[in-house]
Amino acid sequence: MHAMRAESDLNNGCSRWLNAMPLALLRYVFLLFMLFSAASAHAQGVAYDVEVEADRQIEALLKDNLDLIRWRGNASIDEVQLQRLYRDTPDEIRKLLATEGYYSPEIESRIEKRGDKAQIRFRVVAGKPVRVRNFELIFQGAIATQDASARPDKEQLRNGWTMPPGTIFSQREWEAAKAALLRQVIQVRYPRAHFTETQATVDPDTRQVSLLVALDSGEPVRFGAIRIEGLERYPESIVLRENRIKTGDVYRESALRAWQSRLQDSGYFRNVEVASDVESGAAEVPVRVTVVEYQRKRIGLGAGYSTNTGNRVQLAYDDLHFLGQDLKLNSQLSLENLRQALSANVLLPSTQQGYRDSVGVLYERTAIEGVVSRIASTNAKRAWGTPNLERSVTLEYINEKRTVAGFGTNYNQALPLSYAVTWRRLDSRLTPTRGYALQAQVGAALEPVLTDNSFVRTYLKGIRYQPVGTNGELIVRGEMGAVMSNGTDGIPTPVLFRAGGDQSVRGYAYQSLGVHQGSAIVGGRYLAIASAEYQYWFLPKWGAAVFVDAGNAADSLSNLDPAVGYGVGARWRSPVGPISVDIAYGRRAEEFRLHFSLGFTF
């Protein structure tokens, strides 16, 4: 009786205490309880290791995708869940291998307890892959009924199929082959093409697969009327003169892209979109050009530093409708420690044939390696071609006053006519990682036509980007040049060659390699440079590099004694192009130099 009364008194006391407890304190107690529960759950998580024994490619596939490996270390996995994952893994392995064309794998599995951890092991023999037995391509729509002269070559499309009989079948390659086929059809004439059926029938017993693709081209499409939107400052002629599309022409996606690219490169527009509404269902689709214009007149002021020419201040003035005409004026004043220059170029409208003509003037003073050069020049240039194959012809008059330390002053002039061609096969013009670029030039000047010494000048430079492994990249570049003449007297400095600097032979000062004349370094008639660089990208935008450069300039081939520089650097893929910071040791100069460069120019 007394015990029951005591228990009742205790319960009543606890109730009164809980009722009196502040709500905030109750929440605090609840939070502690939840944290304690979470800690208990973490403590109860099962620890285990997974080992996969398979061919390297299969092992990588499984380790990257198996749920059992992904969940390892998760506190919510208890003994029951671990057993479930372990039982489900063989089926998961089979499904993953099927995407790579392996339909009859042998799988051995084992799980055992070792101390506090479970040890799980899978041995996988993928077996022989499934191969394509046959491929059937069925055409539907206009492509099946039109005359051969009015449609793509169906046999050529069949022959271009990327998974012919005998090819190892994988889901990835199957999807890529279908996408490539569809892409070929929609690019020209049939932008509404689509698949009506795709089927891959696998026979695991014979390890063969039969492929079926039915493609409906839809009706052919032609270009309709052209609409231009967004023009406020400039006339329509600026847009239309870059156009190669006519109303009634067969639809070509490449024609839209080319027009957009030419308008973007024209310098008048901040943004350009050239598109046609192929989903409208019309037989003739209008072409819509939408532009965002730059200001007609622009002034830019900038400051910077170059490890080649020192501190820099630049003032630029552009007029995109110069003298009220379809002319562009680009002018710039540049003040650097070793170089000061004032330039102006007037660009004429592009012609219907694609020619881009310009005229320009330049005054430049340089003081480099004991040579002070003052140059006044004027030029007329015609360029044409595409970004992948660009050509130009230039007629330039160069007048130079050159002072060499300890050797006095002389005056040189030349009127060279030059031809240049540039080939580009790069995966990106901004940040290339694969491909090559090559430029060749040849020019000549003849006495006595505003020329003090006749010459023929040839120049060749190239660069190659080659991926190495998953994150590596090899860059090889070279330069060669020759001036054929009876000497260097009377030939202006820009025609001759010097080496050294950021984009030349690193480890040496800018243009410090050439022909010794007293304490000065003057230009030579021959140039040879070679460079090899390996870059490793440990993050998508950050990398490191090691490199070796060698080269020199001389007045004869026998005197081309290469100076060697080598070093290490850091790389960043910035939004405006690759940024490189290098520390290079010039073996001949016996000193370290810092080199900095921004962007890719070729």
C-alpha cells in the first residue's frame, strides 16, 4: 500500500515537472534524442570491401557502376541490406556486360567475414562478345520515292553505317550509329527525318545480333523568305552581303551555320542566330536572322604586362560604320617598355565571292637587344576562305630607320608581295586539345621598285595537339624560315628572323637569339625552332606541364646552333582561352625566366 502510494506520488511529480518544462527545452531534449539515434545507426553500419577480378576494361565498368560498390561506407547499410545487394549483384553485372556486347558471362561470387569487415569477391569472365550478323535499313517517306537525282544516295548511306556485320555490338555504339545515320539525313533536304523503328535482336546461343532500322525522311524542305531582326544602327546590306542562301534552295544545315559564323566574325554583332522553323511543316521554311548589335563607335582602354615586352597600356578606337559607309575602322595605340606602336586598318565590305579586303598603316618603334628600329608601313590585303582553310595576298611597303649599338644608323625599304595559307583541323578554336594548325608564307621584293635589296622569303610554322591517355596531352610545334638574298643589308628588320620569348624558345629573353653584331642581336636570314610539351590535367580546368624548346636564328644554315630551354608550367582553361605560366631554364643563358601567355592564336 505504501509502495503504490510512493509510485503514484512519483508519477504525479514527473507529470508536474514535464508540464512545467519550457517548450524550448523539450525541443532540445528531442534533438539530442535524434542525434543519439543517428549516431547509433552509424555505429550499426556494416563495413565491407569489394574485390572485382576481371579484364581491365570490364573491371573499370563494374567498379564505376555496381550498387554494392557505390553504397560501401554508407551507415544505413545493415546486414540484411548487404545480403540483398550481394544477391542482386550478379544480375546487375549481367545487365552491365550486355551493354558492352557480352551476353554469356561466367560469374563467381564469395562473401566471408574477416574480423569486423565482410570481404566480398567477384570473379567475372565476360566470354566472347556478341557480333553483328546482319543489318537491314528500310527507307520511308520521300527519300524512298524521289528520283535518285533529287535525294541522297541510299547505298552510300547504307555503306556508311558504322556497325557493319562482324562488328562487336555494344549499346553505346548502337546508339552512336543510329545518331550518325540520322544526322546525315537531316543535314540536307530532310530536317524532319526520324526513326519509325529500331530493333536489335540478340541470339545469346550464337552470340550474334540482327539490327533493323526504319527511317522516315519526311517531305523535302527548301529555304523560304529571309527575315532579319534586331537591326537598329546598321543597314540590312551588312547582313545580306554575307548570305549565300537563296529562296528556293534545298535546305542545308551547313548553310545556316556558315552564314551565322560569317556574321559573328564580321565584328558588327555581339550575338547572332541564324535558324529556320523546320517544325512548321511547310515545304519552304523561312530563314530568321536575329542579331544583337555592337555600338557603332567604341573606345577601349587597357593595361597589362607581357614577359616579352614589359608593361603595356593600350588605347583602341573602332568605328563600325566609318565615314557613314559600310566600312570598319580599327585603330590602336600601344605603349610598352620595348615597343610603341600606332596602327589603323580600314576593312571593306565582303564581296559576294567571299573576298575580305582591307588597307592599313602602322608606325612602330622597338628597342630590343641593342637594336632600335623605327618602321612606317602601309599595306593592302585580300583574304578569303574558311576558318579551316584561310588564304591571303598582301602588298606591303616597309620603310625602316635602324640603329645598332656601336654600328650607327642605316635606312632600309622594301615592297614585298606575299601569299599566305593557313590550315586548321582543331576540335576547338579557343582551347584546342586535338588536331593541328599549319601556316605557310612566301613573299618576294624586287629592286629597284621601292626595294633596297631583292629577296624571297619563305616561312612555315605548325602545331599539333595529341591526347595522351585520359588526362594527358602532347603539344608539338615548329617554325622554319629562310630569306634568300645576297645579304641582310637593305632588308628591313621585320623581314628577318630572331628567336626567344614566350611563344618561341622559352628560357631566353624576347628576340635575344639571332646574329651577334657587337653587343647587339640583329635578325638573321634563317630560322629553326622546335618544341615538345606534355600537359597533365589533374582537374578539368587545371593542369601542369613540362616542356623543352630548342631553336635559333642565323645568317647561314651552318650557323644555326640551337639554344635549348626547358622547364615546368601551370595551365588554366579560362573562359577567354588557355592561360600558361612557365618557369624555364635557358641552358645557354644559364638563367631562369618567367613566361606568361594568354589564349591560342594561329
